[in-house]
Amino acid sequence: MNLIDFVKVFPDEESCKQKFKEYREQVGVVCSNCGGKSHYWKKDKEQFECKVCGTRTTLKSGTVMHKSKLPFRYWFIAMHFLTSTKKSFSAKEIQRQLGHNRYQPIWHMVHKLRAVMGKRDGEYILAGEIELDDGYFSTERSTEQKDKELKRGRGSQKKTKVLVMAESFKMESPKKGKKPRRVGYIKMKVIEDLKKESITPLVKSLVNKNSSIDTDGSNSYVDLGNFVEHHHAEVIPKNKVGEKLPWVHITISNAKRQLLNTFHDIKPEFLQNYLDEFCYKFNRRYFGEALFNKLLVASVSYKNEFRYTYG
């Protein structure tokens, strides 16, 4: 939804709280004590009470807002920012828009939302024809790395390895000027190294066994044919990679551009969260204004497990 509609629908804290309660009831509240799914709403306490054992559950408990002291409206505004455009917003900008004094809780809030985006996308397994390759993303050096001489190229301490996969289907009669392949869902996963022992189990967990995978001729991918229907590996000249694996490299290029334009010095341990946001929105690129509601459902459905002491 656009900004004017958002302000009309959610003018205050109470309107956000009621909408969150509505979605919690739709998704279903599960008792943390006995697993019961039938609850009363205790209006005076603003809590759910289990009909079986009487255990009470707060409105935020078991959701992305678990133990958060921030107002509901902060969360709703952050969700609106993250879903209203193709681009992203930094926590610093969201803090400025909210007028909040402290940066740390806003930073945590935004990363928690990105974490549930990743959880929601984690439920989908890629299928059909799949392009697969790796990319290197610029990230901040750790304290230990800063004391060492900076390497150049792919082995640089400022580069983090990412495995990228894209469903890519051939078009029977592509229109003139259009790409010969249509893209479906994508996945981007930060990976420690490019050894086949690391890549094979990761790909196996993310891809349907009846799929076919196209890669370059790297030895990192030699075992992929053991668990998918077909693996086509080809030695691809550097200037032909964009033709043979078009959507993987469009994805890498677009993600790099967005991160570079929005954020400054991303730490390697948080890169996955930023990539999860990028993939979540790309995979729902046709949802339009419904994307806000989709993120609200995910926020109600998943308990926040993001843990980090900011410093």
C-alpha cells in the first residue's frame, strides 16, 4: 500500500495492535505449555488464555516481536518501508523517520524482520530448470583481518562467497528484445568456501531431486548429478557467462547494486539477512500492495530467533 493509505489504515498504536491480533487469530495461537490451540482473549490483560491449561500468551509472544518493547506502530512502519519499494531502507534511515533516539533497538527490529523473510522463503524448494553459480560480495573486514595485508581479487578479506540459484525456464517463442528464459524463484546463500563438500549438501537441501541444474565446469559442482535428474556442466568463457547463466548473474548484479546504494560496510555475519530481504521481495515481485500483508503474516507466524549483541 502507498503511504497515504498506510496512514489511513494505521493512524495510531491501537489500530496496529488490533490488526496484529486479527492476524494472530487467523494464523493460530499455540500454547507454549501444553500445545493447545484453543484460547480465550483476556481483554483486560490483553493476552490469550489457553482453554486447556490456563497459560497466558501475550500478543507479541511467539512472533517476530517476541520480547520487544518497541511500539506495534514502529514495527508496522518498518514493514511498510521494507515492502513499499523494490529497494531497501537502512536501519539508520528508519530510525530517522521514526524519530527514535536510540539506533540499537531499531537496528535489531529491522534485522528481525529480514530474518523472518528468510524463514518464509526457506519453506520453498527450487524445482524445474535451475541456474547455479557463485558470486563474491563486498563486506567489512573483521578486527582480526584488519591487521593483515589486504589480498586482491576473489580471495580478498573484503569478499564474502555467496551461492546463487535461480529457476530459469526456456521460453518457446520469446518476444523480440526479450530474454529467451523466464525466471522463477531465486535463492542466495552465504557459504564459507566453494569446496564440493560444502556446496553439495547445501544445494541438495534447497533443490527438488527431479530438477535439472546448469553450472559452469567448476570441480565444486561435480557431485550435483548424484541427487538431481540432470546436471549440465559446461566450461563457460568469462564473456559468455551472462548468456549461459543469465538470471543468476542478473540476480548477483542487482543485489550488489542495491546493497551498495543503500548500506555501508556490511559485516559478513549479517550479509545473509540482507540477501534474504532481496530474495523475499524478488520472489514476490508481482504481489504489489499485498506484500505488506504477506510480511505481516510471516511476522505473526515465526518467532524471532535473531540474536546479536550490537556493538
